[in-house]
Amino acid sequence: MTGHPTSERPQPLIVGAGPAGIRAAEALVAAGLRPLVVDEAPACGGQIYRQRLAPDGRSSRDLYGSEAAKAETLHRDFAALDGKLDYWPQALLWNLRDGRADIMIEGTSRQVAYDGLLLATGATDRTLPLPGWTLPGVFTLGGAQIALKSQGCAIGSKVVFLGSGPLLYLVAWQYMKAGAKVAAVLDTAPFAAKFNLLRGLPLFPGIVLRGMRMTAELKLAGIALHYGVGDVRIEGASKVEAIAWRQDGLEHRLTCDGIGYGLALRSETQLADLAGCRFAFNARDRAVLPERDAAGRTSVPGVYLAGDGAGIAGADAAERAGERVALALLQDRGLPHDAARAAALEAELARISRFREVLEAAFPFPAHWVRDIADATTLCRCEEITAGEVRAAINRFGVHELNRLKAVSRVGMGRCQGRICAAAAAELLAHEAGRGIEAVGRLRSQAPVKPVPLTLALTAQQEAAE
Amino acid sequence: MSRRLEVDVAIIGGGLVGSSAALALRGLGFSVALLDKGFCGAQASGVNYGGVRRQGRPIEQLPLSQRAHAVWPRLRALIGIDGEFLRSGHLKLARDEADMASLEAYAEAVAEQGLDLELIGHNGLRERFGWIGDGIVGASFCPGDGHANPRLVSTGFAAAARRAGVEVLENTAVEGVTRDGGGFALEAAGNLTLRSRFVVNSAGAWAAPFAESFGEPVPLSRIYPSMVVTEPMEPVMSVNIGMEGGGIYARQVERGNIVVGGERALPLNDPDLSRPRGDGAIAIMNNAAALFPGLRHAQAIRFWSGTEGAMPDKNPVIGPSETTHGLIHAFGFTGAGFQIAPGVGEVLAELVRDGETQTPIAAFSIGRFRETSARTDAGSGAGQNQEPQH
């Protein structure tokens, strides 16, 4: 499985085979390096260009819509690198330390030395707790999309999509195109927020117009679009049966058996934390993120970031950032690199970043919801802790920092290590403690990044480490 | 903005020792300031394994340990929460006959100390603790020992101290302590100047510079225990488990997770922080799965470590300074401070009030390092050392 590095130095290690990881790998290979690419999925593409588990008759156009060409190109370009890099799919990098990575693959753990670490770890959905959000039948928007793309199935026979962010409309549109019954799209932002998109027209007219077209097609298909939705409750005894909300002072209710819910995305930053990267609060993402320069260098020499794992910017940015950061790695190694190309990529990334500002204004995060989370609502799913228990812990122990909240309430201590609940816990803590979100800190990451079996066997050192 | 405070007792270090001393002193009517460079209970006191165990301690610690033993069941009355304290019993396993002989010798040596140890043979073990795998020849059981949640207990003592009127100053590193005629002057982060009649040095792994600044150098080093926790499991592990001669230790918490400790972690670039090694964590996990067959299909969901102060003779330093009147030390618990700390807090309060305590602590005197340390003239360093504490 593992080939031989081209030099005596250990291989560069790329984590993630999505758009950022693929473009980074391509640029390193082009410069004569032989990276090791580790990815949790069985096939490359990341979340956005995730591939089918098995051929099922659907075309790329069916799967990826307007992005089909990009998906096909990425998959093909990565396949073309075969033999020139080492690629470990279905592998979990669960721990990092001092230039060595612990990677679980096929039930055993290998320790791999690396020289140059490029993290392209992507993002997952951000949510805030709602009554009923843990009922079977409620998926994140990303989860609903994976079900469709990867398994070719819908999350219900009458589906409601709820939340904020471009993904809300994209997934609803994809479900509609796939023939699923979409009962409604509930947008947490007022309709007026969408006028911000006009500011995005000069930057990326194609994207804005495509979004408008999707919205129009949803409407033409008779799907109700509701804006300024609040006070949302998901109802059901043992699974989703209905969704209720308030809008313009009026109560609404709709029966459904599947809900896709998400409030934009959050970066997967655990490995950057384990790698020792310095973090700082990022106001646009309302999150504490690893610091990086325009090229993608972190505070730790030899550790690089690209893609949504370092801050949400989308797939097109991820491709450019992956290539850009690979050029930085080459430059740092004293290898030839294309400085003009690097500058061009940075300029494109800056333009996309300006567009992100527009998107954030058009699809704002409903931070104010945190005030209204009922005490009985589950906040931490893994540890089964309610918002009321979290509030009680904050007040009993006088806590105003997120790791202390974890210590006294168990929030973020469970299987997901806070990947699902930490953003909501931070919002709740900031509100209860009367502080800004930027002042409550972030959960320190601990290995294992995801659960590993107690019987995990440690294998001998791999060739890649030689 | 500068701030001045005047109290009877300034306590450096808001771990379990410092915060239980603060609460006890407040109960005796003293005004107290509790200073911590970070958050109270966030270091060793809050991230340790959580064993509440007398069994296995050196015999000289047992009177103090017994005193603490009386505090644990009273936590709810004392700090408002029970801290998930469970008097489950502590079972120490022997892997071979030599280990068993060692357990027997210990049981005999401490027979008069009231631990009520019960030696259990292989068959008895199979009968009563069938969830323990093969390869264990016997054990020693201490029925009155147990375990608790360190995250809650240490933070709970600090919160109770605050409610009782202790001035709890977190994120307030003490940058210098000097002694003058009337008492002590402390300079702390945030332009805080604090005057006190007494100083308690309960700064854990960070305590040595304070002692040294008063002419009492100590061979305090650091250890980094390494912990693994599983996902929640069905209740199976009814007792707190240890092993003679080291190895792993394990307990099942109220929530169902099993906490397994063993091995040692490594410090990060910032030596205040540490993290388990990947291979060390795997060793703990594999050993746990081998010792407890019920864990063979369990998942480990989190590792952690902490920074603890350690002494070469594994006994803490507890007692008055030998150079400086009004200074009292309590640190260096060497990975075994959790159970004993609430008793130490009471003893420290007595030392402040009476200058002495009925609980024997002579073995923990800082003077035991006098001959081995290159000692400067007593007190000459006092008032001079402004070394910052991070």
C-alpha cells in the first residue's frame, strides 16, 4: 500500500481528500514530492463531492447538479495521481504529536512520521438546539445531502428544510430534483437579508444567479418558502411528526417525517489544535479558529491549513487554498514554486472572502435563538445534558470559560467531543455569563479525535515512516 | 488599575488543597484570599483519576488520610454537592504470588490503622468480581474506599469557598511574595497588591519557587498521569480497581463511562501542559480490554493528562516553613493528593489558628530536604525573589 518516499525526509502528510486535499496533493506531486493522503471516506471528494457507495445508475449531473463538472474533474485529477502518492482511504488520523501521526486503518493503528502536515479537514453543520432536534428523522443539512449523494435515499417521504446558509436552498433543490417531496423551506433570516446577495453580483454573478434560479425553481414546483422563521419546535412521540414555528407573530405548523436542519457550517479544527496551532476568534465565523497567513501557514512551522477546516469559505476556495498552501510548503522547503501562480490564487481567495461577507449578511446565524432555548431542551446529545442543566452548572460554579463549563457539566465530553454541541454551548455560556462570544474561549481538543476501539492494535512502524 | 486587598490568610493555588483550606479557614472566622494563576481546580486536582483511596498509602499518611476519610461522606453538607462520591470499596489486584505477598505484608503493617482490609484469594475473586478476567491470583479489598468526580469536587470546594466569603481570585498569578515586619506582601497579576498575616503555599507543581524564595529549596518534579475514558457502559465495575506494583487503575463513573489510568503522558512545549502519548494510550486501552473482558468491544472516546507535583520520597510537603513565620507549605502530593486533600485543608486551618495540629504530619516536614539541598542562608532570599509564576 505504501510506496517509497523520493527523499530521505519523511513524506508530507495531507489529511483529507476533499477539494483542498486533492489540489494540495496534485501540486506536491507536480513538484516531485510523494505525499501521503489520509481520508476517512472510502473514496475521494470530501463532503461536497462525495461519491456513491456503489454505481447506482445516477449520473454526476444527478448527484452534483451544476457542480458536476467540478466534481468529475476533481475525482479524475486525483485518480491521475495514482502511483505518485500514497492514499489511505477509510483511515482515521486520531492523534498527532511531534511530527508523528497515529492513524487507524483496518482496525490497527500505525504511527507515521511526516515532514510537512497539510490539514484539509473540512467542516460539519453548525446547529443550535431546538425542542425535538434529537428525534429520529431530524438530520443536519449535510447529513441529508450525504444520504442523497452517497446512499441515494431521502431522509423522509415529506421533508422540511430548516436553517440558514446557501446549503439550505441547495439541499432542498437537490431533493426536489431527485423526486423527493419537499414540504417547505424554513429560512431563519428575514427575506430582506437576501437583498444583500445583490452586493455579491459583481463578485460572482454566476453563483448569485444560480442561487436565484434554484429559489425560483423551488417556488415553481409549489414548495413554500418561509422567511424570518423563529421559535421552532419539532414535534413527535418517537420520531418526527410535525414542525411548528412562529413567523410575523403567527403560529404555523406542518406535518412532515423528515427534517434537514443546519445553520451554516463549522470548521473541523481538532487536528490543528493537537498540532499545536495558535487559535484566535474569527468574528465572521463566530468561532475560534486556527490562525493562518494568506498562504495557509499556521503558527507552527511545517503545519499548513486549507479549506473549510480553517474557516468556512466553500469548495471553490478550498481548491485554490489547497493548491496555494502546497506552494507554501514547497517554498518553505526551498523547492521551486510558482510565485505568480501563488499570487493569483491569493487574489482569487481574497475575492471569495469578500463574497463570504455577502453570504454571511444574506444568511445570518440566528445567535439570538440562544436566549429562548428552553431548559428542557437537550443541548449535549452525547452526554444527554439539557440547556437547563448547563445553565444551572454555569450559575452554581460561577463559570465563564468553555473548558470550565465542560468540566462541571460534561458538555462536550462525549463521543463527539463537542463537535456537535460546543458552538451552542459557547453561545449559551456567553449569554448566561453576560460576555461576548469571543470571550468564552473554545474547547481544547483531546485525542482521540473520534472514538477508537479499546482493542486497537499498535502495528510496527510503517515504511512511510522510514 | 491597581487594587489592594488585606486579609488574614493568602492562599497561593486554588487546587483542592488550597480551596478546602480556604473553606476551613473561613469556617474558623479568618478572612481569606484564594489566588490561582488559572482557574481553581483546573490542574491536577480537577483532572486526576478520581480515586478516593487510603489503601496502598505509606503508613505515615494514614492518620491524615483517615481524617480526610471522614470528610468525604459530608461533601453535600460542606460544599452543596456530593461530587459523585461513591464509597464503592477499592480492590487492589495481585498478578502473581509475589504481588499477593506484598499485599499481605501491607495488610499486616496497617492492621491497627482501621482500613479493615480483606484479603481475597483467586476463588473468592471469581465469585465476587466475575467481571475481572483471568490472570489475577488474588486481591486486597478496602471496603470504605471509593471514588469521586475530581472535576466537580475541586471546583465545588472553590465555589463553596467563594459563597462562604473567601475572595477567590482566578487568573491571578502571584508574581512575588515578600515578608516584612507585619506579615506578607503579595504582588499578583492585574496590579493586585495583597497583604496578609499568613501565606499558604499550595501551588502544586508550581510550588517550588515560592518555597525557594524563602530559603527552602525542594526537589519538586513533575509527573503527567495519562487517562483514557470509554463511552458509557452498562454498570459492571462495582469497585475502584488498582494493581499492586502499578499497571492500570480503573473505575466506572455514575454516567457509565470507565476511566482507566496508567502510563505517563509527556509535557508539551509549554511544560504546564501535557498530553498522553498515542502508544501509551493504546497500552492502557489494550491492558484494560485484557483485564476486563466486558470492555473488549468498548470504544475509547477521550484521553487526558494533567500536571502534578511529585517528591522523590512520594510524600507531600505539609507544615510550617522552617525559615519564615506565618508561611505554611502543602504541595507535592505525587499523584495521590485527591483523597487526602480535604483533610489537609483542615490541618492547614488548624496550623494557622493554633500553630499546630493533632494530626501527625512530622513525616511531611519541609525540613527533611534540608541536608540534601544546597541551602542558602535561611530567610536571606525572602523578600528578594520576584520570579514570576506562570
